[in-house]
Amino acid sequence: MSQLLFKDVNKVYPNGYHAVHDFNMEIKNGEFICLVGDSGCGKSTTLRMIAGLEDITSGEFYIDGKLANQMSSRDRGIAMVFQSYALYPHLTVYENLAFGLMLEGIDADVIEEKVQATAKILGLTDYLERFPRALSGGQCQRVAVGRALIRKVNIFLMDEPLSNLDAKQRVTMRSEIKQIHRSVGATTIYVTHDQTEAMTMSDRIVVMKSGGYVQQIGTPFELYFYPKNLFVAGFIGEPPMNFIRGTVENGILNASGLQLNLAPVVRDVKSIEGKKVVFAFRPEAIKLEETQNSYKLTSKVELTELLGDTTNVYATVGAGDGRTNIILKVNPHHTPEMGAGFSFNVPYISAYVFDAETEQIVENDIERH
Ligand code: ADP
């Protein structure tokens, strides 16, 4: 296990592209961290800097308190698993697992012991004599993880390791990787563009935005319930959070023909007087029964999608230019008719207000759960 520390780490590629801006973070021993964000936001670049495969342009990077900017890859105590499994096709599973240890000149009986132990953890014992071409995608990925695991390193780096697998295999491997992490305990940095992977696997998540800007670092709970800005609010959650834009007059949000009193959901309603804001709530946070301390909204149903355990309702609120598309999740037994009007409630504890200009959350004292 290792502890990592980033202080104002920047990456500017030789062509002048600034791929990572002022990355600051402390990663604790044994933490499982996911870097998420859209393609091109600097996730792999960050991972490659940790691995020592890319130079750090400015700032400081420490491993266990030691400045590591110039440390060679080999001395960093890392193992990396890539999206492409990069297995040797002409070697068996056993040989693929053993290869790195053989290069290090380790005794054959020690290698045998380690290969067997690793194969056992990953459920590969029955496949040791097979060649990669005779394995499924999930099994290949397990061998790739095994090759990293067998080296008993302190830091595991994984770059989209599951993206070549089908949906079912991804779910299985997700929990396997989590279990391996629990038993091995290595500090793990995992890159993905898939927020479900990040939410289910991480101790903490780093949300990045294109241009290499960190938007928020937090536990899955914090990012889901306490997004600091519009980007994180829209990125975490599926379907995404609903945004209704409008202007505040006398503490009332006027948006799309709606009028919502914002006093209950912001700390100081005067601070947003006259401003353009975004009123937001999650599709799954609505209530059908009228309750106290909630906003009552009326929408028009455009389309419904029965998913089995839930129905997604695509609807609009407001009229004319201000008409806004929203998505609501409802119990399938309460699926509304398409084209009909549909009333619902947004509890104050599930409502968010963002400043439309700065895109930051407007301060509030709401305890969300
Ligand atoms: P992600 O992993 O989030 O998809 P990357 O870290 O791979 O993003 O890339 C971040 C940005 O840096 C992208 O815009 C990419 O085009 C750019 N980039 C990556 N490698 C290089 C390079 N060697 N030279 C110049 N730009 C690069």
C-alpha cells in the first residue's frame, strides 16, 4: 500500500496542449480512487504521470512522502492494467502469469506457488494450460489483472480495464476487482468514463472536465447528494439531473411559466436576487403524493419508457420558449398516459439551485439523504 500526494500537478504536452491543470489531491494508503470524465479530459494523462510514463510539467508528485517526479517507473512499485489485455498470444495462461517473474529470475517453485495462488483468486485454475485465443473476453481480462496482481505491488493503475467486455461481464468483473482490492489492499487508481463503475467501486471519485480541470473530489455519496457545480450534477446520476433555468425576482424563480419560492432551499435568497439560476432535481427524487415542504410541479408527458423496475417519463414543463424537457422516474404501476398532464412533487431536500453564470451551487443548509 502506498500513499500518493499531488501538489499543483500540471501536464503540458510538447505540442503545447495543456492536458491537466493544477491537480491537487492526497490519496490514502489502500484507497480505491476512480478518475471519471468524458473522453479527452485528462484521465489517462494523470494515470500515466503516476506510472512515470509521462513527465510532470510542473508541480510535485509524492509516493509515500518521497518526491517521485523523476523516479523511474520501475522504482514506483506499480502495476498497470490496460484496456487492451496485452496478453502474449503464443503463451499459455500459466506462462502469461509467470512471464514477469521469470524475467526477474525468480525460482521456478516460487513462481509455481505464486501462479497457483493468483489463479485461485481469479478463478483461473482450470484454464492455466489454455492459450488466450481459447478464453472469453472476461477471462482474458482476468489474466491481465492476474499479471498485475502477481507482482505484489503497492499501487494498482487501471485504465478502462472493462471497456472491451459486454455489459454482463462488466458487472461481474466490477465486483471481482472490488473483492480483489479488498483482499490485496493495494492503493488503486482506476480510470473510467462510466459513472456507474465509478459509483459502485470507489472510495472516492475525481470528476474531471475537458481541458483537464478537476471539478470535484468526493465519495460517491457526496458527489450524488452534494454536487458542487452543474457539471458534476449533470455527470453523476442516470438519467441525469433535471435543470430548469430562470431568473430570480423577489425571491421567486420565474422559469418556463413556473414560479418557485427559493427561500426554503438556499441560505440567503437575497444573494441571488435578480440573477439567472438553474433549479435542479433528480428524476428519481420526485414524489407523487403531495407532501409538506416540497414544490408542486405540473408537466406534460411526451413519452414513457417501461424498464421493468421503473418507468422513465419524458415530459415538459412550462410553455413557449421556456419549455424545458425533463425526465422523471416513476413506479411502473403509476405510469402516466402519453400526452396527459402529470403533477409531481419535488421535496425541498431534493432541490438544488445553481448560479447559472458561475455554475456553482448556491449555498444552502440542506441535509440531504
Ligand atoms: P482521457 O483519458 O480523459 O480520455 P487523455 O488523458 O488521454 O484523456 O488526453 C487528454 C488530452 O490530451 C486530449 O485532448 C488528448 O488529445 C491530449 N493528448 C494526449 N496525449 C497527447 C500527446 N502525446 N500530445 C498532445 N496531446 C495529447
